[in-house]
Amino acid sequence: MTDRPQVELAGLRRRLAALVYEALLLVGVLALLYLIPHLIYGVVFEDAAAGWFSWLHIVIVLGTYFLFYWCRSGQTLAMQTWRLRLVTAEEGKPVPFRQGLLRYALAWPSVCLLGAGLWWALIDRDRQFAHDRLARTAIILLPAGEKMGA
């Protein structure tokens, strides 16, 4: 018998709704941390950054955003709104940096390959996304009374 608290995995619809909300929030994040620096660079140097550099910048900006929230509280801004938290799948504990980095790296092909990793949830026994299954993470639903962002 384990003393691990029982938690409820977040439902697929709630996770997809949070994903859409997250995409809207990321427009603002990218405008501030990607677009403005590139506009300033363009005006000052009368040039545009190389395409590979732009993609690298996006990956770093988004990675910083997600890893900061996932490893600090387990919740991005959208996850706080939808009462979701990212935890380790085995123990339900906060996600360490390396595991968060693995999840982030796996999420790129999961989303960019026509959402294949998201579609995976339709056949997964626990309705988990492919990148969560592979990174051994899970998104849980917080009880209605639990303090969010903690």
C-alpha cells in the first residue's frame, strides 16, 4: 500500500482548452520577448536576423517561459486558470528541470507534426499526450478549493 495521495488526471477537453488559452497568451510573450527585439535590431542595423537565429530565439523564449513555470510551480498562466498542474507521472511531485526540458523538447515534434502527439491522447489509456507519456509527466486537475500557483 502506498502513501501517495490520489490525484485526478486532467481531462482531455480541459487540457485542450488550456492549450488554446496558452497559445493566446504566448502571442503576448512572443510580442514582448521576440518581436520587439527583432524590430529594434532591424531599425538599428537595417537588417533582419537570419532565419535560423529567429527560430532559435523563439525556441529559447518559449523554453524559458515554460520551464520557468513548470519547474517553479508546475503551472503556466493558462494552467492556473484551468486548475491544472504538471507533475511527475510516478510520484506526483514537482517536475525537475531536466525532466521539464525533456518534456519541452518532446512537445515540439508532438505539436509540429500535425499535432500527432496531441492526437495520441485519443488512443492512450490515460488520455495523455505523447510528450507527457515519453517524459513521464502528467497534468493533474487541482481540487476546486486548492490554492493555485503554489
